[in-house]
Amino acid sequence: MGIEALARPVPREHRELVREMLGRLPEFADRLARLLSEEDEFYRQVEHVAPDELRQVCHANLERALTALAEGRGLALDAARKTGLVQARQGIPLPAVLRAFRIGGTFVYEALLELAGPEFLNSTRTIEINSYVWKAIDLYSDALTTAYDQVAAEPSHANVQRLDDLLRGRLAGQSEMEAAARELGLPTAGMFVAVVTERLERDGQDTVEALMRARRWRSAWRPGGEAGLVAIDRIEDLRRLREVLGSLPVAAGLSRPFAGFPDVPDALHRARIARRSLPSATAGVVVFGDSPVTTLVAAAPGMARDVVRSALSGVLTLPGAERKVLLDTLLAWFAGHGSAKEAADRLFVHPNTVRYRLRRVQELTKRDLTDPVDIGELYVALESVRLDPEPS
């Protein structure tokens, strides 16, 4: 939800009225604040406690909407949604906010008619003004309602703490773990998968937990969707879960399915390793153990860097462009199961070019690409470089 256009662009002569209203914005913001305090009990209390704040809010909302109308562009609904998130978390009732927008819509409509004067108005122009003002109010109201729904779905502080206790293994005894699961909306028995993703902005629409709710997966998440538990009914659901998470442009690591809450901390650790099995800034979904060598490298990155220094040191000291060519060639050779022709097809070069580069790798690393031990060392080193291109 970003920029939303009105049904029809605001006519030029109407924009002049809007610009006139913008020129007298402090006056109209003050009038709207007084009107809200007269018409609504909640805003009457706000006027009594913080009159300046109410006028600032009226000023900001009027300026945002009127500027969009005057410039003939769409309405920026992200700002309305973010305002709604703040108001919802402050406990401001949604009916009061929606009522304020309706009062504000009527106020803007009547103010524009007042500025137009009787010589300007006719039935067509009156209907047009009414149409785009109320279309704007409908769009803003929808954005606010979406924000309130999002906050309503957020876990409470107590639930966040309970989930953290479960993920870290702080709960003693099966009964306490089952009680925590019930509070989190999880089943008390069955199979689960631990998930670790990139940290996402809480007000983003495509968060992992929002996607889980939309697909009716039973799950519990830390704020931001960075780590969570997902309940599954059968082993085959792991494939479905992988597909669902794969629809988001994020990197995600999954544990293998497990049964029993005592296994949660270990499963979370494995999900973190799976997450590290993806190169930085790369989207995708990895299940722990998908690639055993890559999993081992991700589990012990420090030791893997030592392997890099010993096995690929001769290549890594080359200038950047030359280093990349040799590493990409070696990677393509492994992906092609040791075939120079398959590697050449992947790289769009001649097989002899691949063979020349591989001989160069052997010279620099003092490893023989016909020796299984040397090949294994180079593969582990290459995976470490792929996951961490700039080892410290």
C-alpha cells in the first residue's frame, strides 16, 4: 500500500480552491481541531489535555491530503497507515479515529464550497467536489483499518516473553511448555519446524508472520519475524512450508521437523545454521542438512576461514577481477560434476578456457584436481568463500 490514485484527477479550477485552503492552513487546522473537540468525546479530552498536539495532527493531515489534491497526484497512504499504527499502539479507539476522518471530510467539503462561493458552484461542480473528498476519506479510512488490524494481530509483551522462554529452553517441565504453547496459539503436541529469517520491518506488509496467518499456518514469532515456530501436521508439510516462505524475497533457514518442546532450542540453532548456508544478500529457503558440506561450513565459519587461508590462499591474494574469474570457474566445475564441458556451458566459454583456468588454480593452490582429498579441501574452501566472500 503506497500511492493510491483518486477515481478522476481533480479539475484545475478545483485545485485553485485547494491551494487557497492550503494558504490558510493554520486557520483551517484550528477550526478542524475545535470542531473535533465539539463533536467527539475522545477528542474533547485530547483538546483539554493537549490542545497544541491536536492542532498539529489536524495541520499535518490536512496538509498531506490537500497537497496531494492540489498537485493532482495520488494520495500517500503509507503515511496514514503509519499514523494508524502509532495510534493503535497508543490505545486510541478506531471508531474515534474513523469518526474524526468523517468529520474532517465534511469539514473539507464545506470549506471548499465556502471558498468557491455561489457564483462558482453548480450541481456538477458540487458533486465533483463531494466525490473526490469522500473518495479520499474512504482510502484513508481503509489504510487506518488495515493498520489497526495489523496491531491487533501483534503478540502481546507477555506472549513475546513466553515465546522467547520456549525458544531458549527456559521453561521447566512439560506442563509449563504446554501452557506456553496454548498461550501462543500452538498445539501442545505434534510436529514443529523452527524458522529463522532476516529481520523485517514491523510495519512491512509482507512479513513472514503475516504470510503465515494468511495461509492459516499455526505459528508464533518474535517481533519482526526473525525467528519462530511453525506447527505442521505431517512431514510432507515441510515442502509446502518451504514453498510458502520462498514466495517472500528473504533468506530463511528451517530446521528439520521435530516433536517435543525440549528440542526447540536445538532446532532453532539448526535453523540459524541453515540461514547462514545462504550467501549474504541472497534470498532463498534452506533446510538444515540440504547440503552437508555447506551446513558444516555454516556451522563453523571460523574454522572454515582457516581452511580458506590454507587451501585457496594463492587464489585469494590475486587482484579482484582475476580472483573472481578463477573462483567462478572452480564453482562451475564443481556444479558440473567435474566436467570441463559442463563448466564451459555454464560460463559461456570454450572448454579449453576452463581447462586453462583450472590448471592455474592447481598451480596457485598446490592442489591436484584428480586427487579426491585435494578436491575435498578445495570444495570446503570454495563453499566458505561463497558464503563469506570477505573473510576477516
